[in-house]
Amino acid sequence: MQDIDTIQDIRSIIKKTLEKYKEDIIYGVDTIENLQYARGKINALEALLQDLNDLLKKENDL
């Protein structure tokens, strides 16, 4: 298991990446395909972030 600081660093990177994709959707999408692609990436990153949050919670409960 990774240490808590590493997981929190990864969470921070994911959050920054999420903000970038959300901003790209607002300002930079020119086709429906690009919109769907960006939404898919956001969904995947949010799922990963939730998994990391669950791991942190599980680690704290032990």
C-alpha cells in the first residue's frame, strides 16, 4: 500500500487535471466527438478519485 502522502499527491494531480478538462469543455470543444471524449476522461478521473478517497478512508479506519 502506498503511503498516505503519495495518495494525497496523486489526488491533487487528478484534481488539477479534472479542472483542466472541465475548462477545456467550456472554452475549447469544437465538435461533439471532442465533447464526448472530454466527458469520458472526466468520468474516468472522477471514478479514480473516488477510489483513492475510498482507499484513504479505509486506511484511516484501520
